[in-house]
Amino acid sequence: MADQPDEEEIRKWHRRFAADCNNLAWTLSEAATRSPSADEEMLNAAHGAALHWSKVGTELNAARAQMLLGHVHALLGHSDVAMQYASASFAYFTSHDCAEWERAFVHAVLANAASSAGNADVHLRHYAIAKNIGEALSNARERERCEERFRVIPCPHAVQQ
């Protein structure tokens, strides 16, 4: 019989799977178009990331997983679930110190979920806030990542240029 992994080995694998699932889900979420199988993979990866972070992560990891789940569910049109995850993530990030790129992301995800739910006021307000924060980022890579997120989030009619 094979040796059983110790707790540290198990934690190491949870961290690895959490990060891999997280990165896969975000990458798939940025695609301009996805097949139904890619949509399913994106959703499974987002939930996989949340599961693995729940085993070894911090409150911050959990909030990031909720942000990702809110975004993915919004992209798939699951508006009620998207709003639940996006709102939970938003509550965390607005009550804790966080990086400006995370603040931009959480507003963008809430805007995306609100768009999916047909809530034009919340969509417009948080889209504009996210856009302003994202454009003001001094780090070029962080600005670029925000722009990548915005490519898949519907632009409210009031801010279209």
C-alpha cells in the first residue's frame, strides 16, 4: 500500500489546485467567445478554486474566490447566484484594505453581476467606479489586467463612447 500523504503535502496540493483552477477560470472568462464545453470548464474551475481555497486559504482567498464566482456566474447569465457571490466579495473588499487593482476588479465584477441581473443603476455606478480606478492605476500591468476584464463586461449605455 502506498504511503499516505501528510497534512503538509495535502495542503500543498490544495494550494496548487486552487491556484491552477483560479488561473484557468480567469483565463477562460476573458475569452471573447467560448463553447458550451469551455463555459462548463470555466464554471467548474471557478468552483474548484473556491473548494480548494476553502481548505487552505485565508479570508482574502475566499473573497477572491467569491469575486471569481460572481464574475463567472454573471458571464453565464446566472444572475441571482452572480449577485450573491459578487455582493459577498464586494462586502469583504470594501471593508478591508486591499490593492487598488482588487478594488477595481470587485467593482467590475459587481457591475457585471448587476448587468446580468438587469439592475441598470448598480451596473452603471460600479462600472464607472471600476473604470475610473482601473484607468488611474500607476502599474501598467495592473491597468492591462483591468482592461482585459472590461472586454467581457457589458458597457452601460450611459458610458459608451
